[in-house]
Amino acid sequence: MENWTMEPQGARREPTMRDVAALAKVSTKTVSRVINDLPGAGPEVVERVRAAAQSLGYRPNLTASSLRRSDRRSATIGVLLEDLSNPFDSALLRAIEDRARQNDVLVLAGSSEDDPDLQRELVTSLATRRVDGMVVMAAGGHQDALQQERERGTPMVLVDRPPLFGGTDSVTTTNRDSSREAVLHLADLGHRRISFLGDRKTLWTSQERYAGYVEGLAHAGLTLREELVRTDLHGTDAAETAAATLFDLDEPPTALFTAQNLVTVGAMRALRARRLQRQVALIGFDDFPLADMLEPGVTVLRQDVPALGRKAAELVFDRIRGDRSAPTHAVVPATLVRRGSGEIPLR
Amino acid sequence: MENWTMEPQGARREPTMRDVAALAKVSTKTVSRVINDLPGAGPEVVERVRAAAQSLGYRPNLTASSLRRSDRRSATIGVLLEDLSNPFDSALLRAIEDRARQNDVLVLAGSSEDDPDLQRELVTSLATRRVDGMVVMAAGGHQDALQQERERGTPMVLVDRPPLFGGTDSVTTTNRDSSREAVLHLADLGHRRISFLGDRKTLWTSQERYAGYVEGLAHAGLTLREELVRTDLHGTDAAETAAATLFDLDEPPTALFTAQNLVTVGAMRALRARRLQRQVALIGFDDFPLADMLEPGVTVLRQDVPALGRKAAELVFDRIRGDRSAPTHAVVPATLVRRGSGEIPLR
DNA sequence: GTGAAAGCGCTAACAC
DNA sequence: GTGTTAGCGCTTTCAC
């Protein structure tokens, strides 16, 4: 039991501009001017209105104001990522949120779970709330809903994956180039049997990273062996199982390139299960917490997530402000972080 | 260059109910009925309206409808956490989002950075957008802004930390009991010099976990030694430094209880730097990814984050629906997960 | 410098 | 079943 009586939640009527106007003995228009810091109100009136607003605990109703205002801004953007609980996604959201705050904008966040249908629903939900713009990590497969929304004129920036349609900004990482670099790094250490383990093939990032892998092999003069390639691995468990099968081969790989976060973790588990973590080289795409504390430390291609988010937010705010220049496709470089696992030479 | 001309972003006028009404040759009220699946529209008219809406690409304006509707719902809740990029916070957000989606509600998310002033600003921002309710991880220090908002009647649930004021629901973890359990676990292994390393003292969770530590020592018949206690550690680096000083003592601890995520990581780094990770026992509050892959695996008290988020969301939706029963203070149990580091006996 | 009237897109209340 | 009128809280327009 508490000594404080339960306030009827949500029951009280919020004071309106009219209430303030009545108390200050001015018109609502004048209150509007004061609240929005617009000129055309005498200093004494301003004081009276401020006092009235203060004493009533008045707070403007942005929903009503944006309905009437000519710019129609809701001071809200939508951010649709794959899974807000994924560290990559949440770091991105945070970076976007920081930039949004600088613009006095709030963020409506959602997880599409890489499902185009769910993504369409979320886009509709955001549109229904008249967000000023959207930052979207496109779900794999078609992007019909995104394209349609974009064609209606909604400012939109795709992040992590580029649009399959025209006229839309995007911010991505050097997926292909960095992957090639990783493979070459492994080849330089003498490795000739380098495996690729990748996420779902429908994802553009997976495709790009695979392309970089193929290019890397070619540049190193190595032949691509299908039996060393495992794709469509969704989640840690699938990756672990797939990695395990690699070591049952007559000629198992001596190095692994894992093209995603969770895939890297799965592969690491498989290596550990066979006590191969100091024998087999490993480079993963995407950094993750504690990668440096493992033994050996995990060499990764680190994306600059804050830069990705910041850039995406800046682009969408530019568009919201009316920028109609040609679409930008920003590419943020990833960095090879050497921690040990990627520096294991061919024995 | 792209072949698709840049759509004037945000320039197109959204079709309104009036447009649909005109095309379907009915009144706006009838369109409203059809769009909202309300009775009182003939099947043939429904069809005509649907077709008109479809062909115009009409989408209801929730902002306008919520302004006029008697329940005033925006179908949006605010979620204010400390840092959306923190794994604990983002897991919580995701759990809340899932429950929200089941109610066709979207989530406005923000990071308070544990700053009461920033939290106040965010609360105001949310209120200005007329969210239906809020789920808040209260910043340390005073909770004036939260209390004021609550007293205005806004449905609010505090998560992770309880309110310092009455009449408000909360969902927390068994901080004290679980901490005591951890200390007793260490004492059972023979440890007599057990250190406490904690986050900022202003945080309720830190205080509770410290209280549990003190209780645990008492139950085990051990004396509390101030020199083994380090508090106010914010972030990994501070924790690492503090942990290092412990091992410079004449009588260093043989076991550590680290009362937060990042503190645990910092302590681990300090242990590793001195190659003590297999000598000194360690139990941390909060689980974290890869804790099982370290050597030794890290024993932790794991919070049931999805349950915390789910419960918080359910409570806020109950209040939004008008539930005025006495405040609930739900407590979700944490679990001791034994992975090795906490099972190192006194040598 | 200030206010009255109109209306943003929608729904409540009531009439027919 | 369907439409009319009024009005949610605010800003626009324009008059004074």
C-alpha cells in the first residue's frame, strides 16, 4: 500500500491555448505568438502570457500544431531497422537519435525482422503518423513498400543496404572492398583453402561480401572451391553447424572468412569445440564487444557505425529541409582490426 | 547519375478523406465509417469507398483523427532508457516494442544518458506529442520531471529502477537478493576477502546490489572491509583502474563481485592484465554476449530482460486502458548462471 | 501590436 | 443507412 492515491491515469484534461488566452486576457493568436517566439507581441503581453502558461502548466500540443502549420512537420522521423536488440542496429539507432536530438526531432523506432510484409506494415504505421522522414534498413527481398513510400514523396534514406530503386539516398559500408582485403590478408599468410561463411543470400550485404571474397581469391591466384562455401546461415547455431561440417572435409579449410556478426560467433564456437581456434585463421565482418578479450583475439572488419548513423540522419534532414539534389550514395570505410585470429599463418 | 528523377521529397499533397469522399460520391463521415470499419454503411457503398481510397492511395491521418477522437489516443508510447546502444537497454526496448506492436502501438525511443535535465526535456518532448503513456528508466538523482508528468495523469511505468514517488507502477529485478546469493556462493567456496565493484552510487540498482553484498557478507560471517569496496565506477576504464588497485593491496581480494555489465568487463581486463583470471573468482551482475566463450567462462546473475520489458509494457497498456487499481511493483527474478569464473575456489 | 474568422483532417453528436 | 454541423487545438490570413 502506498500513501499516495492513484492518480486517474490519463484522465486529466490538458490545458489548451484557449485556457492560457483566457487567463492572460489575450487572444489565442497572441498566445501562439508568445509560445512560438514569434514577433508581434509587446513585452508586457509576453510576460503575462508566459506567467499564465506557467501557472496552468500549459504545454503546446504538437499534434494539433503540426496539423495546422503550413510545413506540416511532426518533428518526428521513423527509423526501421532489422532488430533493435542487435548491437549493430542499436548502435545505429543511437547515432541517429543523437543527430535527431540536435534537430529537436524524436525517433519512432521499429524492427522489421527482415520481413518485407512486416516492413510494409511499419512503413504504413509511420506514414499514418505523418513522420517527416524515414531511415530504413531494407528487408531482404523486394522493396516495393519502400519504393511506393518514396514515390509518394516521403524523404527516405536507406542505411546498410542500398535501394533497388532510383531516386533515394543511401549509406553503406565498403562491404566488397573490405572483404577482398580480408581474404588477401589471409592469403598473404600462406592460406590457400579459405572458407566463406555467410548470412542469408537475399541480403545485399551478404552478396557484396561474397563478391569481395571471390575477388580476393582471384587476386591471390586461388581457385574458388564450392565445398568451402557456406551461405544462408541465419543465426549463431546455423553458423556453428555449418562450420563444423567444414572440418569433416578431406581437405578442410585453414582459414575462415565469416561475413557477419553472428556467423563469426557460431564459427568460433565450432572452432573451440574442436580446439582449433589457434590453428585455423579467422576474420569476421563486423566488430563485436569483447572480441579483443577472447583467446586469440578476433580479427575483424570494423564498420564505423556512428558515422553510418550520423550520415544517414544528416541526409534525411537535408531532404526534409527541401534539398532536391541528385541522390547521394555515401560509403563509409570499414577497417581491418588485427587481434590475432586473422594473423595465424599456415602451419 | 541515376535514370530516375529525384522526387520532390515531401512535396506531394497526401489525399484526404474529402478527396476520397468526392470520388466515391459520399460524405466524409461515410468514408470515416468505412476506413474505421464502423457499422452503418451499406455493403455497396463500402465497396465504392474502398475502391476510391485505393485508387487515390489514401491513408488516414492518425494525427488528425487522434486530435478529434474522444479517447485522444495517439497509438504511440514513449520509451526513455539510459542508452539505447547498451545491450541491456536495447534488449528491453525490443521487448517493449514487441508488446507494443501487438497493440498496434508505435514506440518513440530516447536515451536520457542518466541525466535528469535531459530526461526532463525528453519527457516534455513526448508529452508535447501526446503519447498515450511512457516506460521510463529513471535517471539517477531526483525524479521531479517524472513525478510531475505522472501527476498530470500520464500513464507511466518505471523499469529497472523504482519511483521515488508514489502512485506509479514499476518493474525491477531481484537486485539485492541475487547479489546476496552471489556473495554467499563465493563464500561457500571458501573466499573470505570478497571485493565489491559498483556503478554510480546515485543509481538505485547500485545501492541495492551493494546492500545485497553487505547482507551476503554478514550471512557468511565475514566482516565488511572498506578497502575491498570500489564504487562510483562509470564505464569499463574506470572499473579496470579500480580493480587494478585492489591487487596492490597487502591482502588482495580472492574473489570479486562486480555489480554491473561494464564494471564486470573492466574487472576482467584487470584480471587478465595480471594473469589472475584463473586465480581470482568473479561473479558479475548482468549477463553479456560471449560471456560463455571467455576463458574461464564468466559466472553472472542474469536478468530476464524480455520478461522485464514485457511486464512493463503490459502495465502501461493496462493503465492506458483505464486500469486504476493500486500501483504494482513487479519484481522479476535474476538467475545465477555458473560458467566457471564464479566457481574458482580459494586455493 | 493585436484579434477575428477560417480551416488543417478528422470524428462526435445528432438529424434525417 | 447516410449526411450535416460543429469542433478537437492550433496556425493562417487578413483586418484593424
